[in-house]
Amino acid sequence: MKKLSIWQDKIHACMVERWNFFERGISAMKTRRKHIPQWLYKQAQNLDRQQKEITTAIDNISGLNSNKKKAEAIKTLSKWFPQVLKFTAEVNRSKKYIDTLKKEINEMEGTVDRQSKKIMELHVKNSFVEQTAKKQERLLSSIPKKELQLREKDIKDIIKGLNER
């Protein structure tokens, strides 16, 4: 498993050299996520094939060779049924895992929604502050520089007087 991960890291590094927008997913070892096993897909195909064989065997039962055909159908069913139970159990396990992932995603989306609302509120506050600052700048720019310098001196004297107390 470790060699595969190293190989994947090397492949990713080569891909990023050529296409810099590539991103590597987070390792399943870190996220503890489970992968749907490959054998499950193969098992599904195999069970479908066996189901068709069983259906054909049952359809071919006639009065002439009914005992032999029934025995073949029962033999095929006896092989098929335990595999179906195992397959169903694994599918249910995967479904439960998918449901927990969906629940986590919904919780994360709720968190993202709350964070988005906070960001919007901050944007509104920020725009208000920016508008106020622009108004103050316009007011300051409308006052002649000489008056500003005189007033600045008065303000410094007031501050100096306050500090001396």
C-alpha cells in the first residue's frame, strides 16, 4: 500500500509539472474513508448472470424432464443464494457509509451557510465603514489647507493640555 502511495505521489508530481492546476486528493489513510470494493462490481455482474441462468432453468422445466431440470435449478439456486446474501450485506454496509457521508456533507453545508452569512454581514459592515471614510475624506478635502494647518495646531495644543493634567 505504501509503494502505491509513493507511486501515486510521483505520478502527481509529473502531472503538476505539465498541468499546474492538478490537485491531489487526500489519502484514504488520513480521511479514514472507505472505498467500495472492486469485487462488489464483479459480484453484481456474476449474480446477474446466475439469475438469468436460474430464470432460464425454471422456464425450461417441462413435463418430460421436470425432475432433472428442477434439480439443476435447485443446484444453481443453492450456489446463488449465499452469494446474494453476502452481496446484499456488503451493499447495505456501503449504503450506510454513503448515508453517513451525506449526513456529514449536509452538516458541513450548514456550517458553510452560517459562515457565508457571517461573511455577508462583515461585507455590509465593511462597506458602511468605507462609505463613512469616503464621506470624511470628502469633508477634509473641502477644507482649505491653511485652515487645516491652523486647526491642527489648535488640536495639538488641546491634546498637549490634556496630557499635562
